[in-house]
Amino acid sequence: MGTSRKEFLIKSLAAFAGLSTGFDPFSKGNTARKRSHNGTVDRAVKVCVFSKHLEWLDYQPMAETAAKLGFDGVDLTVRPGGHVLPENVTEDLPRAAEAVRRAGLEVYMISTAIGGMDEQYTEPILKTAGELGISNYRTNWYSYDEKLSIPQNLDRFKTKLTRLADHNEKYQIQGDYQNHSGDGFGASIWDLWMVLKDIDSKWLGSQYDIRHATVEGSESWPVGLKLIHPYIGTLDIKDFHWSKQDGEWQVENVPLGEGQVDFPKYFKLIKEYGITAPISIHYEYPLGGANHGDTTLTIPEEEVLEALGRDLKTLRRWLKEYGLD
């Protein structure tokens, strides 16, 4: 990245200086219930930027941008097309993590395409991330085989995830399966809970997504959250509403607080259940390609930065309101 672009970013980020609430460089792990440098228990929920939305920046400017916007850490994409390519993980993940930590932040989680131990890059990713002290990673998603019954599918998923859990323990990193709306495994929450409870490993858990849970059950999602909350290792957050396009109802992603997710009820329950897992903010609404992880933007960079700062500010306000900051 050229000097002129760097200067531009610095000037743009200066406008968001008031958003920064500081960070604790001594805090690490899959929850924020960690001892800080002065011996007290730090209970603040850490907020990460999903690096998918900053893939138009290399490691160091990405990390500096996240720090100046006021994030506590980064949810780093380590997958095909991501910030770190799986085939380069042994060299590039240490470089990316060093850049993040040099900026005063932490890599609280990484997002991967890991679906099982039989895949080519699973072992190198887990080994490298574990050696770097990264505590959590998001797994890939599983699809149901229509030729098998639901119980048979669950047994199949359990076998794959049990092997992953064993290797996660070996490398001291927890895998988290995200609930994603649709007809895949985990969308209903109940099926994911049934598998996690049977595996019963602290090295395998849930990345809970309130947006996808609301799409699947606009009124019933609190039941799923109550069921899955003991297994939550990480959270991600985004918003949506239903819109009619060409006569059909579709999900449309929108900035935080502008959609249908009942965030007051959600954060009340997060507080009630004592969940202090780090949160990754996802920006899936139209953002000049940054929403898709594009490396070239079709809108001015300052518009992307404004959006990142705006949703972060909204989330910080909610965390403060519910005593989670």
C-alpha cells in the first residue's frame, strides 16, 4: 500500500477516534473472564472486526485500521480467498497475528473452512493457530445427506466432530460451529445441541449467530439460545429484515439496529446467562464489495470506514447498557 493511501486512512480514521474504548493487551482466550495485568478479573466482552470486510488491506494496515476504529481484536479469515490462505498458513498466519498484536489488539478467533481431519490443511491450521495462542476457530458448515435419515446424519456429523475435538485438544484450540439459516446442520440449534452434548468436549462448541437464529425462529430463538448457551465459545452479530423482491420475500441484511433482530431481549439473555465470549461484527449489507470480502472496492474507502465505525458504536452502546462493557 502506498504512502498516500496510508495517509488517507490515517486522516479518515481520525474522525472515529472517539469510538475507541481502549483494549487490554493482556487479555486472551475464548472468554473475557481472564486475569488482567493488575490481578483483577476482566469481564468485558471483547469486540472483533471480521477481517473479511478488510481484505482490501494487507495485514499491518488492516490491523492498524481495526485498532484506530476502536475494536479490541480481529476475527481473522483463514480459508480459501481469505486474508490467510490455507496453503500458506504456516508462514502467513504468524505474520498476520504479529501485525494484529503489534497494533495492540488480539486475534480472539479465526474463521476457517475446516470440516474434518481428513482435509489437507486442517492439521497445519490447527497446529499453527495453537502455537500462536489463538483460542478459537470457526468450523465449516455441514449439509444433510437426503439419502440418510436425520439420526443417521447426526451420527455422521458426530463422528467427524469428535475427531476434530480430539485434535483441538491436542493443539489447545476450541472449534465453534456457527448456526446458519437454511436447511443445513445447526440451523435449528436443536440438532447442533444434540451432537455437542453427546461429544461433551470443552474443545468443541458453538459460534452463536443471533441474526441467523432470528431468521429461523423469529419468536422461538430464545428457546434455542437457552439450550445452546453452555456451549457458546464465540459470537457473531449482524442484523436483517424481510423485504419483498420480485414478488418473493427475501432476507435483506442491514446495519445493526435497523432490522428485525430483538437486540434488547438478546443482550438481556446474554447478560442473564453470563456469556462473555468475544463478538465478531459482520457487515453483510451492501458495502462496495467489502461485504463480500472483495480486495477492490467500488465505493470510497471512507464510506466503508464510516460503516464499520457506526456499527461498532451501536454495539458498544448496547454492551454498556447491559453491563457487558
